[in-house]
Amino acid sequence: MSLQRKNSVLKHHGLQLFALTAMLVFTASSTVVNGQEMLSREEAMGLTLNHNYDIKVAEKSLEVADNNQSILNTGFLPTVFANGNAGISGYQGQNQTVNGDINYDPTDAYNYSASVGVDYVLFNGYGRMYNYKQLKELYNISELQARQIIENTLLELSNSYFLTAQLTESVSILKNALSISTTRMLRAQYSFEYGQTTQIDLLNAQVDVNNDSINLLNTIQDLENSRRNLNLIMGREIEMEFAVDTTINFAMPGTKEDLIDQAYNRNVLIQQTNSQLRNSEFALKASQAGWFPALSLNAGYNYSGNQNPAGAFVTGSYNLGPQAGLSLAWNVFDGGSTRIKSQNARLEIKRQQILKEETEFSVKRDVLNAYGSYQNSLFVYYAEKANLETATKNFERSDDLYKQGQINSIEFRQAQLNLLNAQNNQSIAKYNAKYEELKLKQLAGILLED
């Protein structure tokens, strides 16, 4: 192939690659900044608390537990009832009296009654009281479970938010890398046309533009996927577009000892075990109610009457008036069921005490591990910042030398890749450190204060 033909082919491919590059850069720019709302993490948390589906389900479960703890579900209130009946019968027959037999023809006889009353348990061995306390504690457990779901959801949201922010930075980094590679390719093409460089340099530059274009396109797709996932967590339209804040501020939650103390008092898992232990203690008291007598009060007002025209002496009657009474019931021996329930309740208390101790040690371990991970991630972040400064200076120096022809394209590309890796590593380290901070706050029970 003639030199002129080679130049024509290379120009054609170069223009194609340049067009592809321009299209990708335009796509990346429109994806990131095209009139999109800026959504802060605090705003995302607010949307999640209001619209996340898991949190909504947890809220409904909490409403059920709230209904269950109502005094209407405890037996503390009396029961009020009203009864009434009426009947009619028609029959014929004979009344035998001392004065002789009296025959009567078919006739109608009526009877009727009505009553209102109230029953109230005055005492049942404190079983009612401890059952009520159990319902209260079950509501507290449900509340803690809902809080755990909220904490886990907000942590998931933050992780997704940080991933979106990191990918946003990666798109910007790759756009810049693609721009540099495109400029280098054009320079190599002009140099080759004027015989100042070899075809190898031009082909290498074209390969690098292709690779940078592919990396940018893949990262844009990852960013779109991450944005959709974030919308799902926030419970809003999946295709809604937005931009995220890439600014990160670190705030040490406290000393290691302070965090452990906070975890003992505020960690949701420890609070759940404490609540479960209290509930088991109430269950023991409630199970012992069978050893006591039950005293009940009943009162009412009754009205009843009948009419029987065929009666021998009395053809009708009625009565009305109040009535009241006390009833006492005591299972002297119930076959041992109360004893078994009480033994099982004591065993449950011991089981919950073991679980409480295990949970406290596990949470302490997790806090110490998270504290170490947070310290390490901060060190990595600041080390990556230093690496980025070095890589930036190295690239700027290499860029000058490349323009002066003192280094070749391979050395220049290596400096560019070093800068690209340093930028991405610093970005990843920044968000990893912030996420470790949030995990530490969750274990300490202060995540919802963030």
C-alpha cells in the first residue's frame, strides 16, 4: 500500500474515533449535569424515611403491635352485656284442681325476659397485670425491630449514595482521561503524517482512546444502574434523574471507650435482648397467676314475665329488679400445668440472660473491629491523597517532556494510567472511609443522629 493510501486510511479511522470520542463525552456530560437536581444525602435520607417500602412495612407491623398493647386488649375493662328473649305457644288441655277438672280450648301463652349486666374480674393473681406488661414490652420489641430496619435501610442508602457519588467522580476522571488520550491521538496522527513519528505510536494512541472510551461507557452504565437502585431505596420513580453531592466530611464519633459505652446503652441489638429479658420476667409472673384464686364481680338488672290465659289459678306474672354478686374460683390443683409453665418461664429467663451476655460481647467485638477498620480506612484515604498529589506532579512533568519529545508515548501513557489509578483509588478510599464511619455509628446506636 502506498504511503498516501496509508495516510488516507489512518485519517479515516482517526476521524471515526474522534467522532466516537465526542459522542461519548457528550453522553457523559448530559448524564451527569443535564439540568439534574442536586440531591444531598440528608435529603435522600428524608425521602427514604417517608417512602421506602421496607420501612413502610415495618411501620404497619408497629401499628399492629400498638393495637395489641391497647388497654382494650388486656382484660382490665369490664364486660357489659344485654340479653332478651320472647316466646309464644298455643296448646289445649285440662287443668285438674281440687274443685274439679277444667278443660280449655287452644289459646296463646306468652313468656318474655330481658336483662343487662356487667362482669368484672377484680383479681386473678396479677396475671392480667403482667399480661398487660408483656404486651407493652412486645410493643417495645416491635419498635426496636422497626428501628433496626430503619438503621439498616439508611446504611444501605448511604452505601448506594456513596457508590453513586464515586461513580460520578469516576465518570469525570475518565472523561478527562479520554480527552487527554484523544489529544494525544490527534498529535500522533499529525506527527505521522509529517513523518515525525512511526505508525506504531499512532496505533497505540488509537488503542488507548478505544480503551478509555470503553471504560467511560461502562462507568456511565454503572452510574445509571446505581442511580436507579438509589431511587428504589428512596421509594420514588426509578427513572428520575438527579446528581449527588461528592463532598465528604469526616467526624470521629468518639473514643473507643465512649463508643463501647454508647453501644451498651443504645445499640439496637442489645436493647432488644434487654427487652426480651424483661418480657420473659413478666411471663414468669403471669404464669404464676394460676396459683391464686380469681375473684369476679357481676351485677345486672333483670325483667321477665309470662301470660297464660289457660292457667288454673295464675294467668300471668312478671318480675324485675337488680341483682349483684361475687364469685370466687380457685384451682387447688390443675394437674401441674401451672408448675410446668412456671419452670419453662424460669428457663426462658436464663436463656435470655445467656443471649444478652453473648450479644453484649459480640457488639463490643464489632465496635472494636469497626473502630479499627475506620482508623485504617482513614489512613488509606490520606495515603491515597498523598499518592494522588505525587501522581499529578508526575503526570504534569511527563506531559511537558512528551510535548518536548524527551519521552515516548508508552512512558507518557504509563504516567497517565498512574494518575488515573491514583484518582480512582483516592475517590474509592474517601467513600469507604465515610461508610466505615457510619457502620461504627450504627453499632454505637447513634446512626440516626447523623
